[in-house]
Amino acid sequence: MVGPPAPPAEPNVAAGEEEAMPLEEVARHIQTEAWEHQEEAWAGDYDGRQHWSMREVYRLHRDRLQDATGCFDRVAAMVSMSAVSTSPFSRLDPLLLARIAEFVLSLGPSVVMLLASQEPPRKVHHSLTFAARKRPLLGFELSAGDWDCVSVDMDLGRVVCHDGRMHRSGRRLEMLQKMYMVDKAFDHTVDDEQFFQEVVNPLLLHAKQGEGASLVCYGQTGTGKTHTLRGSLDRLSRELVGTELSLMFFEVHGKKCYDLLQERKEVALRADSSERVHVRGAVTKTLTPSAAEDLMQVLEEALALRTSEATERNPMSSRSHAICCLELAGGGVLRLVDLAGSERNYETHYMSAQQHRESAEINCSLMALKDCFREHAKLIRKKPGRPPYRASRLTQVLRSCFTDPNHRTVILATLSPTATDLIHSGNSLHHVTQMSVQLSNRRGETAIFLPLAEFQADRPVWEWSTEEVHSWLAVADGGRFANLVLPPHITGASLLRLSSMGLANVFAGDLRQARVEDEGQAWNEAADEEAGARIGRRLFAAIRREAIRWLSDDQQLPGIPWAPWHAAQDDPNQGEEANEEGQGQEEQEEALGVPMWNPLEAVAE
């Protein structure tokens, strides 16, 4: 017989050891009244398309981010002109061009990145083409203050996403410029007619020769995939007037298939002995349209039956993969595929459990599609590979895109130009270029730092207040010193009294006990001796240049007779030596009444 369970044993606490602090006691510093008030303020409905911190950056610093994007476009035009033999920029050395851009616009790294993309990608194989199309800004986006932050160079096939954000220091803005290269790029000025002539019509001509061709539209929901599909079908209807063809139109919704020509009747996918996939139960309409309206009417009725739902990102979001197959008289097949749009996780917090399952199935099928094209790219390069087309219903239907060497496929990434949707645009470009080793190797990224605000001094440095010193520090030398923290209550006059060695000593320190016993320890991130001296010299030179602007030829700096500013204008070390010859750093501060400052104690306070 088993007796009652023994009571839990008392914890064995060794002598001299303290028992672990309860979780409630540990959390008392976090779950305060202020914390509860902030949580209440953040509760409720919000626009799930962006994290709140990103939206706040866009609201406060929209103009500066827009200006930085415009400056990049001007620099890109300058780099493009340098490749034209008749342009004056062609006589400039590339490094000099980068120095000019750095001096005028602080965009030297951007020039280096652009120079590496001056030649369009070389196509490895004619059967696979990667393209990108950017839609224009919509009315509601303009009303909300959104702007275009995607730059497209159609001649080079280059797309650059300008990702503006607050630097982790909170003292400056950071603009990440992410560059992607594709075979064909289309900006918002390209209409449906031009897109059809450059992309879809070559596929149609290939299908008329008895081969297979596919257009696959991939991207975020609301970026123009369905619009591109409708525009292409409308022009195909005109091109195919008087041509005998067979039409099949169905959708893949999760793990099921539905025939859009039979009022969404459920059909099945079956493979024959040669592993060719057939849509069993789907109707095939054979017709010879005498006018464009004859074919377009059938297509419009099928598109109206497609599954769509209102989501937090798009009120008419397509939640299925639509596949339109046009088989011509000669045996060629043209296939147009409109994939379901992708959405981020925090854009779906109002979805039901069923909608979440459907969204997961959509993402799984898109991942399987990308894996198949990656393996197909290996086969093109004569390397071993096996496309996993059995991984989803979608890839089973598109099997010929990965296995038929004569099948021509265009993968189109549709892009939104807005800063709000930039994460999606970057992801679409990343996934599409990842399918090609050549394109993925040509991706580039550079970071440009922007001061939070412009600072124009209206009085000499030695009259600056503490606030003016901090404002100058954030923008001096293009924001180079924005991350530095100077002594509290320092003014322009006291800053001028420090030598470069004294400034270098500010950035060194070690671990110190905090002011109160239960607050742990505080420390400064110590810079090594060489880095600290370099920072000190640069800051010393920057503040000296600012002071020289306010001095006439025969004027000395008020109150600091030993600082030979004019004599040391071209040599930053000369002024430093003069300071060290006059007095030591501590003696200078004591003689001039500048309080001694310990960076460790300042952090602890």
C-alpha cells in the first residue's frame, strides 16, 4: 500500500549563502505604476504594418529621410554620367568622385556601391528571367504622408531600398541603402502596355513555337500582382483574336484545388507515369475568339470567383494562388500565375484560427516554390540538383518550370514604393535574387549616418551653452561624433580649454561601484589608447576649425592666451603640443576653474 506523498523537502541552503530572490521581488523595478500607465496607453487598435518605433521615426524625421533619398538619386545620376564618354564626369577618377560626394552630401560609400553596379547582370541562361516592378504611390499613402523610398534604374536592372531608422544610440539617423540587381527592372512610370511588350509578349511568342512559358508574380499583398495579371490577360485577349486555344483556370487554396470555370468546383491533382501533373475534374474551354471581349469575359468571370478576404494590410487580399493556362493550337502553353500575397506576423493578429492555418499553408507553398527555383538554378549551371516539387500543390502544378529545359519562366517581384512597406519590398527582392547565385553575389549594402537636425551657430564657440555644444556635436563632421558623450554642463568655452589628450582621456574608464548598494555597478566602454587618442585629435581639430571661423587674422581666442589657433590651423598636433607645453591637463582645469569630471561617476549618476 502506497502512503500519502511526502512533504517537499526544505531547500538546502549552505551556510553563508542567501536564498534566491522571489520573482515578484525581482520584477518590482519593472512592473511599476509608470509601466502600467504606458502599457495602457499602448493598448488598443494600431496600424500593424510597422512597429511603433519605426512609425515614430517616420513621423518625426520624414523630411530628412526624404532629402537623403533625393540626394542618393542625384549621386546615382552623377555616377551614371561618369560612364558616358562625352560627360565631364567621365574625366574624374572614381575615388575622387566618391570624395566629392562625401564632402558635399556625405554619400561617399554610396558612390563606391554604385560603381560596382555599373554593368547590368549577364544572363546565365535564357530560360529563367528575374524581374522587378514598382507600383506608384496610391492616394491614401500620399494622404498619410508616405513617400517613395525605392530607387529603380531600368537600364542597369538595379533596385535600391532606402531603409531609414533611428540609430541605436538615439543621437542620429541611419539610412541603410540595400542594392539588388535583377535582369529587368521597371519603375512606376512603366504602364501595362510597355510591361506586356517587354515581358509577356516574348513568352507568348515562345509558346506559339510549341514550347512552354510562365509568368510568376511574387510579392507582398497590395503591390500589384493581380493588377499585373489583369493587364496582361487583357492584352493577351487582343493578341489571341482569331487563334484557336484551350483555357484552364483554377486556384490552389491551401491543400485543395478549385476550378474557377466551374463555380469553384473542387478538383484533384494527379500525376501520370511520366510524372506530368494533371488537374483531374477541371473543365477545359476551347474557343476561337472573334474579338478580345470574348476571351476577356470568360477570364473576368473566373477572376470574380477567386478567394479573397479583407486583411489588415489589404481590403481585397487574394488568399489563393491563381493559375491561368492557355494552350495554343501548336501545343505550346502560356501560364500566368498570381501568387497569394505574403504578410508579416504582426499584420495578422485579428485573424481567426482557420485564417492562420491558411496563411501558414500559403507561406509553406511559397517557401517550396523558392526551393524549387534554387534547385532549378543549380541544374542550369550544370550542377547536381533535384527540385522538391512534391512539397506543395503549387509546385506540383508548376513542375514543368523546374524540369523542362526549354520552358521559359519570368519571376516577377512586385514592389511597394512606400517606407511603410519597405520590409516587404526588401524581402521580396532578397528571396527572388536568392534564386540566382549570380544575382545574390551582386547584392550590396551601405550605411549612411544623418544628423537628427541641422545646427547653424549664430555666435562664437566660446559663447556656446551646453545645449549648443550638444547640438553641434550631433552634426559636426557629418555626424562623426554623434555617439560621443561629453561631460555634463560643459560649455563651448570649457570645451576649448581641453587639449586633444584631455579629450582622449574622457573616453577611457573601468568598472566602478554605483552610488547605491542595490543598483549594481556602472561603467564606461573603454576605448583603447590608440582609438582614444584618435578620437581626441579629431574632436580637437573639429572644435578648433569651428572656432577659427569666428576669429579675424589679428584676434586671439578670448581667455586662452596659450592656444596658437592660427599657427596650428593646418597641423592638429601643433596645437596639442602647445597646450601640453603650457600646462598639464589637470593644472589647466584647476587654474581655469573647470571642475574635474569622472566619466564613471557621471554614468553612475
